[in-house]
Amino acid sequence: MATNLVRGRTADVPPDAVPQPSRRDIQLIITASSLGTIFEWYDFFIYGTLAASGVIGRTFFPAQSELLQTLYAWAGFAVGFGFRPLGAILFGFLGDRLGRKYTFLVTISMMGLATAAVGLVPSAAVIGLAAPFIVLSLRILQGLALGGEYGGAAIYVAEHSPPGKSGYYTSFIQASVAGGFILSLVVVLVTRGLLGSAAWTAWGWRIPFVFSLVLLAVSLFMRLKLAESPVFQQMKAAGTTARNPFVESFTFPGNLKRLAVALFGIAAGLTVIWYTAMFTVLSFLEGPMRVDETTAQLIVGAGALGGLGFFVLFGRLSDRYGRKNPIIIGYFLTLALLFPVFWVIGSAANPRLAEAARHAPVVVSGPSCAYNPFAAKQADACGQLLDTLSRKGVPYQKAHTPMTLVIIGGTPVTDRSSAGLDAALVAAGYNLDPVVPGPGSIALILAAILVLSALSGITYGPVAALLAEMFPPRIRYSSMSIPYHVGTGYFGGFLPFISQFIVARTGNPYAGLWYTFAVVAMALVVTTLWLEDVRPARSNAG
């Protein structure tokens, strides 16, 4: 049976004791919080945007192959996410003890300065191993900051929302996360377009990082105008703030179950859908599908921009129909549509490559064919061939034979050098050069991305309101932030690395999607069985 979770757990903040903000106040609150969230996620995603294009790997993580550089770069991406839970604990504690406003002022300052610093780090060619060490240290600072940002902004808006509007108002925070990704693409494209390829490759890629200082100044200007959350003001005046919100998050009656559901049922599921819709699509187009880098970024950016409305739409609908049903429907549709949508993208992005893979499959066989993407040198000739094909982004199948063989379209390849493989692949119809899809294909890819954006919107749009309503105000910042950032930090942050590793090991460009599929299936079971339906709140306490 549906329950109103806010009504059952906010007795320490009487609804009639909380002042109602004016319409103008609400507009400023949503604008300032959303802009700050856009800018902070821009800071975090600019690394991922450039990692997908190979800039980060070449500059800070030089290795024997482009594939290994990419894996190291995505590992650096994951490191930032890995420290988000620690940031959630630290800043959640401060947010519940000292207030929402000043906590997310600290987080955004920390994020902006760390991001700008990444753009100033010398390359590994200049300072050696110190370069990746410094970059990873800055990624840790970014992760800590982000661990406190999202919860603060979402709760701040939720606690200002009038009755029955929490899902709608907080949906702008959800859309702002995608906005940060879009902004990172726009800044990269504009900077590269103005400077040209040579200057961009040499030093221009650093400008998007340093640009975060401008965004930081705007964010601070906007957020300094805000007052503290009325719910927190009331708790502070009544002396009901938590003494140790971290401990209380795990000892408050019933909260352990809510934390587990928030982690495995909500955060884990929604984040892998969103990252698959954005980063996996971008990496898929630029990598295995060999789409021109600028074209791929424009397509994904346009798709992400077109999908922003879904976050607001489903956030608003959750105020009317509850938070649980849209999330479950979104999970179910994701499981049904994930692979078909990517098959459409692959067929439209590079038809010649897709056709060649169907009619002239590459089969590599040998006595063992062991392949380790992290090895400096593979153990045998078969593994070396797999490494070469993986670096080229060519799909392959493996077989067991006494001798090492490469067969393309039923024809054995005698020259197994890199150049010989290239010649055989081209002769079999494989297009190894960067391609620009035609207008019809681009439209089809955009439609597929919009489907993924809709799946992300239906699962992500209601979540800020849902998480705020799941937990009592005195420990809301900590209780909301910890499971959210553990889920997004580990299940989502490691998605690009894990999926890329699976693709490299299997030779199947679609194999990495099984990670997304498995996590969403888990989230569907957890939410269906254990998530209490949350109906629209009748007080502005959440």
C-alpha cells in the first residue's frame, strides 16, 4: 500500500512552522541550485569527455597502445567516482550539522579549483610519473566535492518546494546533471573549432579545464544570494539537528533498509542507464564505430540536449502518480530496449563496418588465445593478434586450434602483421577510416539517443524528490548522499572502464552492455520488492 514517507518521518519539523518562500524566491532557488549543479558536473565530466577522445590518455597515461591509454584514462575517471562516497559522508555530516547552503558553497569551490588545476598539470612527457599522480589526486578532490554537491542542491530545492511540487522542482536538478555533460561537449567543440586541430592537440584542450574558474565565479555569485533552507532553520531553532548524522543514518529506526534500497534499487540502476546513454554512446561511436570525433560529440550533445525535457516531465508526473511506478517502468523498458537501441546506433553509424562484420567475420584461433589488455606484451601469438584487433576496434570471435590462425570471411590471412591485417580487413569491406554518417543515419542515431534519454529521464527525473522524502530531515543530507554516491560512484563511475574492458576481452563492441543490463536487472528486483511508493508530500518539508 502506498504511504507518505514524509508525513511519517518529519515530526521534528511542524509543517506550519516552516515559512513559505515566494514565487520569486523559488525561481532564484531553482536557478542558482541548477546552475551550480550544471557547472559542478561540467567540472567532473570534462575529464570524461576528453578521456573518450583519447586526450587524457595520451597526455597523462602514456602506454604501449592506445587501448591501454584509454583504459588507464577511464580508470582515472573511476577514481574520482570512487571517492564520492567519502565526500558524501564528510559533507553530509556538515550539511546536517551546519546547514545546506554553506556546505554546497564549499563543495562547488573545491570542485572548481581542482578542475582548473587539472588543466595546468604538465604532461607525463615533461614530469614523468608525477603527472598521473597529480591528476589522480585532483580527481580525488573532485570526487570528494561532488559527493557533497548533489545532495545539498537537491535537498535545498526539495525543502523549499511547496506542497505537491517537490518532484517537479527537483527535476531541474536532475536535468542539470545532463546539462553539465552537454556544457562540457559544447566548450570542447567551440574551443577546438576556434583554435584548430594543431593548437587543440598541443595545448588547447587545457582551456576547458581552466574555464571552470569562470563557472565557479558565476556559481558563487548566484549561491551567495540564497538563504539557508527553511527546514534546517526550523530544526536549528528547535535544537533538533542531529549530533552525529553519519551514525544516526545507520541507527535511525528503519533507515538501514531505506539506505539499502536507495543504494541497490535507485542509485545503481539510474546511474548506469544515464552513463550508458551518454558516455557509452560517445565512446561507442568514437571507438568501435569509428565515427569522426567532432561528429560523434555533436550527435551525442544534440541527443542529450533534446532529452533534457524528459527529466522535468517525469519529475512532474511523479508528483501526481507517485515515484515508484515510473522508475520500475523505466527499468523494465531499459532491459527490453538496451541492446536493440545500440544495434540501431551501430548499423546507422558505420553501415559498411556493420555489414562487413556480418558477412566477413574475423575469427582468431590458437592453442590458448589468452589476452590481457593490461599486459605490456601478450603471452603468445594469438594473444598478440587479439591485442592488435582490439586496438583497431575490430570485432572478432575466438576459436581453439593447434596453430594460430586469422580467418576473415572464410579466407585465411597469411600476413599477420598490423599492416597485413589492415590490408585484409579493407579487402573484406571493413572501413577503418573515421566516417561521417549521412543525414538519414544521423537522424536515426539521434532518435536512438532520445530513446535512451527518455529511459534515463523516467528513472532519474523523480529521484531527487524520492530520496529527500525517504529520509527524516535531521539526517537527510547524510542519508540521501551516502547511498546515492556509493551507487553512482561505484556502479556508474566504473561503468566506462568495466564495459571497455569487457569489449577488449571479448572482441564484441556490444558485450560491455551486459554490465548495464545486469545492474538494471538487480535494481528492478530491489525496487519492485522493497521500495515503498512515495506519494506527493503535503508539506514543504521534502
